[in-house]
Amino acid sequence: MTIDDRKAHFIKLGDFLANFEINPQKKPEIQNDYLEIYKELNEKIDAAIHYNGWFTRENVVFSLQQWSEALTRKNLDQWLDRYDFSAIQPRTVGIVMAGNIPLVGFHDFLSVLLAGHKVVAKLSGNDKQLMPVLARFLIQLDPEYKNRISFTENGLENFDAVIATGSNNTARYFEYYFSKVPSIIRKNRNSVAILTGNETPEELEALGEDIFRYYGLGCRNVSKLYVPKNYNFDDFFKAMYKWNPIINQAKYANNYDYNKAVYLMSNFKLLENGFLILKEDSGYSSPIATVFYETYVKSELLREKLKDESEKIQCIVKKDPDDNEVKFGHTQKPQLWDYADNVDTMEFLLKI
């Protein structure tokens, strides 16, 4: 199986994922070869929602659609043409997957297989329904994947390298447990947005996508705002209003009520609109239904601060973004070459 074969398989997978809709009553035209897998994945979307109260059909389908848009020939060529796959020695790579948002481990899965390695993935109990169906799609395209893909809900065994994602606490365990093999260990990170007061209503509305998509549970979700001193939040809250139905989700509402009560009992000064709390705080990792904010005076000093604390930050969102920054509304739409923690996963895989 050549790199061109593997790219062609994932292009077909991308085409297949384009068929899924938020409204499951809409029946797309599916090739007979893929009809059974289409039905199975539709069923697993519903199962995933029952296993994880933070998953909704809208968010799962959003994830599938983003992968469909990413897995095109143009994108795969732009991503992979910089690498040399000619001397690859197939290894077995273990992946410890998180389960905070749907298919959060898919980029690692994709990278390992495209590099020509075998993957053994430890699925999170919060997101174990979807990935095996995508693997079965690939196996149907080429049975050789049956020997290249395996899943486990227990500990990893018989691997040559590992990619593991978890909290800061679990990362210490990973670093010890996987110390004898090449590894990428990912820890907690958060994303921030820099506001100037000159954003358009459309840009602020797009920022709502960065804050609320997946209920803010992803490392690419904006959990902290930097605003100029004396910033007026009226336009911000007005732009967020379209997301007000989020408070109808019970788990989100419970977090909103709990955090608001804790803050008020602690006499913290808050800004809130009935579904989102803004709290002035120097931290990055805000609780669900809360976004921290901090004021700045000079953008140059803020840029230096964020550079010094880059290990805590996944994305920086702002108007007219520079290199390695993201425009409003695009944190959950990364390109294939937008590596988590800015660690080049493919380069790592080609060197093991």
C-alpha cells in the first residue's frame, strides 16, 4: 500500500462523511457499497449521544463535516508533500485518545496510518462509538487495514512509540509509563481571544462559535478574553445572543447555575447574560459556561506575555491574525497541518 493509495482512501472517507446531516430524516444518495456502514455510523452517532451527555447530534455531525472538508486531495497534498515517505519503516504506534469532543483523536489516527505505521488506539469511554466505524470503512476499501488498526479499552501493549493526550495530572503518569519509547505527550491547553474594540458584529458573532461549540470543552475553544482597559462588553454580549438556546442543555445549565452561585457567594464581580458568565481572572482554564477575561494596555506587552506562556495556549484568536494565529470562528476548523501543541506529529512518525 503506497502513500498515494492511503491518501486516496482518506479522500473517499472524506466524501463519505459529507453525507451526514444534523436532521437524520434527510436521506442522502449512498453508494450500495457504503450503505451498511452509513446506517451503522448513523446508529453510532445516536449511541455516542447516550454514552456522553455532552455529545449532541449537531456537534457530532459538525465534527464529521469538518473532517469531510479537510480530507480533500488538495489539502492532503498540501499537508503531505513536504515529507519524504520513501524510507519509512513500519512500526506500531499506540494512541491514547481523549474523549472531550467527538473524534478528538482522529488526527493522530489519520497521521499514523498515512505515515505507513500500524495503530493501536486506546479509546476513551466518552468517545468509543465512532472511530471503529471509520476504521471499518477503511477496511472495506482495503482489507490490509485490518492488520494495521486495532482498538482497546484497556492498557496499551506491544507498541514502538506512543501519542497520548490527557490532563496535566495524567501527563505525568504518561511520561513515566511511556519513558522507554519515543512519545508525544499532550497536556492541558486553552485558547484565548484578543479583542481591540474595533471588531465588527460579524466577527464577534463568529467568536461565539469559538466559545460555545462543543460547549467549550475543547482545547481549541476560547476560554479567555483579553480586552482593552475600559472595554465595553455590550457589543460582545449582543453578538453572543444567538447562542442563548445553549442554556436549555441540562448539563450546561447545571454548570452555569453552580458556577454563578459559587462566584456570587465568594463576592466575585461578574458580568453575565443568562447563559454565559464573564469573570475577571488571570487564569486560562475557565469552567463550563464561564469565560475569563483580563485587560491590557499595550498590545506589544500582551504579545510578549502570551509568547512567554505559549505552553499553556493552543490557539490565539484575533482580528487580522498573524502566522500561527486564528481568525474569529475558525478554532474548530483546523487545517490538517495545524498540529496540536505545535508539535509536528508527522515528522515525529517519520523518525521513529
